[in-house]
Amino acid sequence: MFRSIKHSQGELITIYFEGRALSVSKDHNVATALLEADINGFRKTTLNNENRGPYCMMGVCFDCLININDVDNQQSCTTQISDGMKIKRQIMNTPGKDE
Amino acid sequence: MSDFDSIVVGGGLIGAAIGYGLARQGQKVAMFDEGDNAIRAARGNFGLIWVQGKGANNPDYAAWTRKSARQWHEFSQELTELTSIDLAFEHNGGFDFCLSEAEFTQRHALMEKMHSDSQGEFTFKMFRNDELMKLLPNIGPTVTGASFSSWDGHVNPLYLLKALHKAFKQLGGKLITSTVTDIRYKGRAFQVSTDTSAVACEKIILAAGFSNKTLAPKVGLKVPIYPQRGEILVTEKIKPFLYYPTGFVRQTDEGGLLLGDSHEDVGFDEGTNINEMQQIAKRATAIFPCLKNVKMIRAWGSLRILTKDGLPIYDLSESCPGAYAFSSHSGVTLAAVHALDVASYVVKESSLPSSLECFSAKRFDV
Amino acid sequence: MNSAEYDIIIIGAGPAGISAAALADQHKASVLVLDENCAPGGQIYRAIEKNQKNENEWLGHSYQDGLPLVEAFRRSRVNYQHSAAVWHLSSDKVVRYSVNGKSHLVKGRQILVATGAQERPFPILGWTLSGVMSAGAAQILLKESGVVCENAVFIGTGPLLYLIAHQYISAGIPIKAIIDTTPRGNYLRAIKYGFGALRSIKSILQGWRWKREILKSGTLYISNINGVRINGSDSVESIEYFQKGKWGNISCKHVFLHQGVVPEINTSLSVGCDKSWNERQACWTIDVDQYGQSSVEGISIAGDASSIAGGVAAAQRGSIATLNMLYNLDLISSNDREILSKPFKKKLSKEMIARSFIDTLFKPHLRYRVPQNSKTIVCRCEEVTLAQIKESIGLGCKGPSQLKSFTRCGMGPCQGRLCGLSVTEILAKELKIGEEQVGYYNIRPPIKPVTLAELASLDEF
């Protein structure tokens, strides 16, 4: 369970994860916001459809890739949230395969 | 008494295909390959099985290329059955883009020539931008058109190389990781030496890329080749959107895009040049503007092994019968004929057919 | 544009980068600092400016040590460009970087690579499951956003692991368990450097204090184990540890892994710097002389980016590198360089003395660097397992480049950062040759991924 230990969250803004509205501290990056909201897994891998989430939180591992405002492959740990942002899990299908 | 029936020097796409082909014919084969830091043209690969445009001025080469394309399916299936490696082989045709009206006209003429030179065997279709949109919905507005041929296809070249090595091993072939330093012809057999040992064989096939240049004279052959660098950009994996291979942009089976290419005279430098990379990016985003926000994650330069006329070299030594030298920069396209036909010529005929005579390096003696 | 815009371009704003910048500015050199983060401090002093209030005292004293460095940096006149990802560095000292989706290029007369360290990979079964993160990630969540994870299991070894555990315990955050993978034999091996350790008694004592505090807090603490793995299908469900001949099980939803940090070498390698294998630290280091000068003219490396020595050492090396660069720029004499570098060199050698002790004590066990179970994923990006790597070695792969060709290992967006070390060590063990002989991936630009549009639209140089 991720939670904040700050006395005050500061200003809150609303972002959307797969349609669900989340009220998040405006200083958070996307990965932190989703972890706090208990989102488990940000993407499925191409080859084996594995569920992956953030690992390093510093832009090195590229496991936290997610779809933000309809653009794939966004590194959620280095992207700041913005009001009204639409986020969804990233699922890549291998060409030719029917999922 | 020879240790091996044949020895192949070089474990790249040419060497491995020949090695596999020989082992497949029941020969006892050894394949020599250098270590990790060797210059390997096989690593720098777009993965195209390309027929259109090849041998535009040499119908023999065009025919040879078509022969390989025709056999690719059978070749790929056999490899997969043997090794369980899926080569991601697709043979549904491919496009070469024309980025100006002049290019389009030129291309059309070239395609017509190839069609008539092949007595109608080679077929193609020219597409204008609006027609292209139906097959390639993301095509950019500045693309004048493209030539399409159902003769073209693509494959995962790294899996191809891996499958050839695995099949070679499974069929009893022996891989020796060592640099060949000397070859001697004695008593109708060859002595192949490295720094630490020597082995004997009845036939030797030089498929060692640039090293062919120094090894060939040892068996009375010459291989006049020179390096030309081509650079490729590789992008992150994206959702499938390109279902046909094209000359400049290809989406691999894993989802990443390969973007090419360049033709640089830089000696043996396998690095990258930022200006060339820029040109490739510009061209790719002009062809498919939807790629603007896709990220490049890797770039590499690789050396094509070229002859002055761009045609391959297939040679059999006269002074040392049983010694062959092969060189080509189309290791993927020709893999099928190398494994199935050329290996067969070496084993059964002990000579090369007249159809390949035109590819002897003697053509450079003027 | 063929002339340099800056005397010195510094890549990275951790202790090495900001110390170097402030000193260069003092000597009137023109400086540009390119920082991937949004505020100076690097990883070790991350978000230090916004964490100045007392409520964050439990972040530790060594963290607060960074504040004066950052303040000096802010007071200087250097051009500080934050949120800049450098993706190309050429030997003619041109740097290409991306800010907010737009790329720029700039030329310097001298370049300092101060890109710091990254976490050592920890390839155990299940390490790619959703819910597993590095201890560094826990630190970043805490410092950057004041976010913690309750009831997580911490696994590994090294000062950073004890630091985060200490921070959690001080702040009253419940920890499910701490699994200490420090090899028992390390304690005896480290005593050899004991004399050196005594010179740095302060940090040793701090470590012991933290450990005692962990034990006092009642947190489940398990050590001297012979294996660990993470279980779960879609995400973490439990961890298992092998101790005294049997597997123990702890159910949990989150795991933090850590077994030390290693230099981030991709930036230096992309421009052609020479590297060497460091046996004691079991990682690659970039070859530099006493002033941080690399094998490429005009390019220096400072701080953990060349070899791991910690934040205080990094600040000294940054300053020493600056003095050398100033000398190269004819802004100071060689005599000045000698005299001015003396205090930094003195402080640096003090730091380095405890280094051998710390490196030896916390050197991770080989079984956590070279995986045991064939199903373990080695290359996270391309989902390549140890089994696939072994198969390719069996097919004749003699090094990382061939392995890359046959397995795709190292071809993903992380560009080998999370698998490169493992691959070097796996090959060394399988082929029974030294790591130096095995080598590393051929690192080429881009240093970080960059969009095609940015690449295409960058001004011609």
C-alpha cells in the first residue's frame, strides 16, 4: 500500500486512469500517482504478455512505459502529471497475432 | 587423411548458409568463425528478401535472386522444423518508395526493364500516393508513389543466423572459434591453420567477408571487395502498423522499426554519423509522418561487402581445385540458394554451374 | 556553428557536477550544466531543496550534507538547464540534448561527464514482476513525493538498503521483512581492510547504529540465506528465501531490491572512453587519470560515473576535474592546478580509505549477480532468460555482441543498463575467461531514446 506521509498534499488535480478519476497531488509524476492509487501493472510486454510496472523510478529501466493522452511508450516516472491527463495501460500485440 | 570433408571459413550469413547446406548433404563440415569483436556484416541487417531492383543491369543476377526468392519458403520451413526457431518469414511483397516525380519515372522504367529482361517472370505494380493509401494508410503526402513486387519479402535476419548455426550443429557440423591464419594446398587436400592448430580437408569454402581478400590468394583466387557503411536506426516497439517490408522502413516481428539507410565511404569504421542518422530520420518521417513521436533507441553502422559492380563473387580455384570463394552483400536474400544450390554444387558437381560463371572474379581482369 | 559556446559543459547535477560547476564559475569559466532531473542534487541529494523543512529530518544527516553544495551551485552564474536528456555526445565535444520534446545542440571546449551511478541489476526469479522495485526507487518516492510503501519486503545488501530501512523505521512505516543477502564471508574478508575502516569510523558506526535500530524495531530481519526468489503470476504475491536447507515463505505485495550501485557507463562508452573491469567492485569502471581525464581528449569523468566512491568523494573529484579542465583551457597554470587541488585530493583520499572496506563488506554474492535458475529473466526489456543465453553460448556465442545478435539481449530501450553487467559475468563464468576479456556491449548513440522528429529537425552542424 503506497501512501503519502506529508502533512499536506498540497494542491490536488484530477487525472484519469482508464476512465477512473484520480485526485492526485499536482507535484507527482505519473508513476507515483498511479502507485498511490494502487494501480497494479502499467503495461504488458510484447513477447510474453507479462504485467510490468515501474522498477527504478529514475528513467533507466523503461519498465514504467504507459499510454498518456493516446501516446504509447511514455516513461511515467519522468513525466509530470497535468490536469485532465488520460492514462491507460499499454498493450502491444505482436503483428499477425490475434489477441 | 582429412579431418573434414569441407571447411567453411566464416560463420556469417554466407558461411553459415553454406555450412548448413553442406552438413545437410551429409558432409563432415567444420566452420571457422572469429570472436566477438569481428567485423560482421551479418549483424548489420535489414532483413529484406529483396528482388525488385536487384540485377537491373545484369539479368543473370536478377535470375539468381529470383531463384533464391522462389526457394525461400521451403528453405525457411526446413530450418524451422529442424531447429524449432520461427524465422518470422513473410513473403507478401514489398514496396520501394519514390519521393519525387523524377524518381517515380525512373523507377517505373527500371521495373519495366526487369520485367522484360526476365521474359515477364518478374512482375511489379506502380502505385501512386492515393493508391498507396489503401495498403499503407499512414503514407505521408510527400511520397509520390512506390513500386511494389510480390517477389519481395522479409525475415528476422538474426533468427536466421541463429537457426543456421543451430541446424549446422544439429546436423553434426563443428564450429571452431578461431581466426584462420594460413591455408596450404598439398596433395589435393587443404591444410587450414590457426595460431594454435591445423586441420585438413578436401574442400575449402572462403566465406569470410573482408578476410576473404587476404585469404583468397592463398588458394589462387582473388576477391576484390571494399567496405561501404550503411547505417540503421532502430526504434522502440510500437503497435503493428506496417504489414509490408519497404526499402527504407520495416517493422519487425517484435514491433520495433528498422529505418535505413546510408551509403558511406568510411573505410572500416562501424560507427555512426549524426548527419546520416538525421537524413534517415527525415526520410522515415516524410514517408510515415505518424512516426514523428516514435523514439529511436539504437543506431548502428555496418559494413556492406561490395564489389565494384555490386554483383556477388562465386569462384572456384583453378590452381587449387576444391577451393571456393564466395562474397555477396545480399546474404539474406541469397541464403536459400546458398544453402540449397551452392552447397549442392560444391558437393556433387565439384564445380560451379555455367550460370554462375559470370560471377567469377575474373570479370575484373580487363 | 563551429566554435564552442561554453568553456565547460557538464552532464549531470549530482555532487560531482554541481561542485565542478561552482568551482569553474568561481574561476570565471563559462559553464553549462545539463541535468536530466528537474532540480539539482542528482540521486543522492534528490529533491533536497524542497525537503529542507524539519518534518523530513529522518532522511538522514548525510542527505543534508548536500544542501550547501546545491546552494553554492544556485548562487553561481552557471547556465543550468534542467529536464535535459543528453542523447548524443561526440568526440568533437558537441552535445545534443532534448528538453520538453525539442532537441538542441551545443559545443563546449571541455566536457565533464558526471552522470553518476545506477542500481546494480538484481536478477533473481520473479524480479520483473509488477510490485518489485529497487531500494533507490523507494528513496526517490520518499524524497521526491513523500510517498512510502507499507508492509514491503526489502531484499539485498549495501548501505542504501540500510538507509531506506532506517528512514522507514524512523518515520514509523511498517516493514514486512528485511532479507539481508550480505554474504557471511564478507565480514571476515572486510576485516583485512579494517585498519582503513577505522579511519572512517563515523560511517561504519552509523551503519551499525542503523542495523541495531532495525533489530530493536522488531522488524523481521533474516540474514545468512542461500537463495531468494519472488513469486506471483500477475504481480508479487510472496517471496521465498532458502535458509538451513529449506524454503521459508513471506507473503507480500511489494518488494524493494538493492545490491549496491554501479557507474552509469553508457554516456562515457558512447563517445569511446576506455573502460576496465574492477574485480573488487564487480563492475565496469571508466579509465581516468588522477584528474578525471578520460582516454578521449577533452572529455573528463567525475564522480560515480567513473567508479563508485560515494557522494562526498564525487564532490572532490568534480572539483579536481574542474581544476584540470581550467588548466586545459589555459585559465589557470599547472602550478595553480597542483596547489588548488591539494585540499580536494586530501579529502578524497580520506573517503577512498574506507572504500575498500565498504566494497568488500557489501560485495553481492555471485549467485545474485549470475542467476542460478534458468528461468530467470536477464534482459528485462527483451524478456530474455538465462536458458536462452546459455543456449546461444552453446551455439558459439563468445561475447556480448554475438549474444545480442542471437538473443536480442541488450537491444531494448534501457540500452543494456539493466542486463549488461549480468551478461558480462554470465559469459565470463560460462566461458571460463576473465570479464575484461569478455567485454561489454558496443554502446552507440543515442545515449537515451530520442524521437525521430527531434532527430530530424535538429539544426545541421
